[in-house]
Amino acid sequence: MFIASVIVSALLALAAAFSGYGKLARNPQMLEQLVNKLGVPERLIPVLGTLLLAGAVGTAAGIWWAPIGIAATGCFVLYFLGAVITHVRAKDWAGMVPTVVLTLLSAAALTLRLLSA
């Protein structure tokens, strides 16, 4: 179970780090979707990027120390549920698919970490 937890946690940490970096680097495609399609205020984008990077670090560190991994992946579940709600409110059904995948990946990482702790 621990090996599965490491693999899923590593995938989640990489995906979150990539997304967080894109937000902090002000990737034009991300800004377009977040600001124009989803209605996210531009001033919140660095905050979202920072949360994603912090969660990626916590998820990676959680491979060695279970409590921080559980906390980080639990926060990711909440973060991505909020993102799903944002997509639903904006009626952005096509853009919601990656967010749902990341929500499920977060839930899997949390479940596996809890089972292997």
C-alpha cells in the first residue's frame, strides 16, 4: 500500500507544482481561463499558485512524515473541490475535466496515505 501511496502522491505533487508554477509565472492561457472564463479575481491568482506549491511540498514531504502528507492531501481535496464548484458556477464543463481528475487524484492520495500510515 505504501508504494501506491508514494506513486500517487508523487503524481499529485508534480501536477500541483506544475499548476502552481503556471499561476505564479502568470501563464497567459491560465490567466485567460481563470480570469475571463471562471471569474477569478486577478489578485487571487498568486495566492492560488502559492497554495498549490505549498501543497506540493507538503505532499512530497508527507511521503516520509505521514501527518504532513495527510494534511496536505486533505487540503488538496478541499482546494480542488472548490475549483470544481468554480467551474460548475461558470458552466465551464469542458474545463472541469482536469479539475475533477485532480480532485480524484487528491482523494486517492489521501486515502492511500491514511491506509499506509
